[in-house]
Amino acid sequence: MSQTINIIRRKKKLLINIIVVLLFTGLLHFLHNPLISTIVNVVIVLSLISGILFFFGTSVGVLRFPDFFTRLHAAGKGDTLSTILILFACSLFVIKSAHHIDKYTILTAIKILLIINFIFIGSPTATHALIEAGYNSEIDPWENGKKS
């Protein structure tokens, strides 16, 4: 029963992503307003910058955290979020940079959103599997005040 509910939730997220891209496409296509264009440019730049900052934070976390579990936590969370932000910016840029919006432009943006969904599902699952493997092989978690 819970697997069916999870599948329905994933399909809803996918549909929401597709609807968002179609709304942005319609907004950019039908409203040739410089203000709308500027807002979309700002969203693209902010998404790229925040994705790069999360990648940097992930790198620092992987290098600075003390043990296996906290490093994987930093890698799993930061990598997923930063990749999603950067790919979202790419999806908007595909629509924004097209001279005319046709089915190929929309399909390219939807394909990028499908990649976002696969990363959203796959990356946390892989991180969980790695952490469970570390736990099963009896790697000791870090404790405050304990010397390694």
C-alpha cells in the first residue's frame, strides 16, 4: 500500500515540474515584457549561484567532517540540492534562450526536469544504502571528546 502511495507522490512531483516548465514557457512566449525577462534572468542566476554555493558547502563538509556518516550526510544532502538547483536553472535557460518556442525546446526542458526527478530519487537512496553498509560493517560513529 505504501509503495503505491510513494509512486503516486512521485508522479505528482513529476507533473508539477512539467506544469512549472509549461507555465514559464507560456509566460515567456506570450508576454514579451522586459520585466518578465529580467525576472527570469534573476531566477536563473540566483539558482546557479545558490547551486554552486551548496556544491562548495558539500565539498567543505566532505573534507572537514570527522567521520564516515557525517561526511556522507553532507555529500548526500548538498549534492542533491545543488544539482537540482543547477539543472532547474539550465531548464529555464533552455526556454529563455530559444528564439522561438517549439516542441523541441519544451521537450528539452522537460527532459532536464526528468533528470532532476531521477536525481531526487536516486541520490538519497544511494546515500542511504552507503550509510547502511557502513553501519552493517560496524564503523563507529564519531563521538565528541573521543580521540580517533
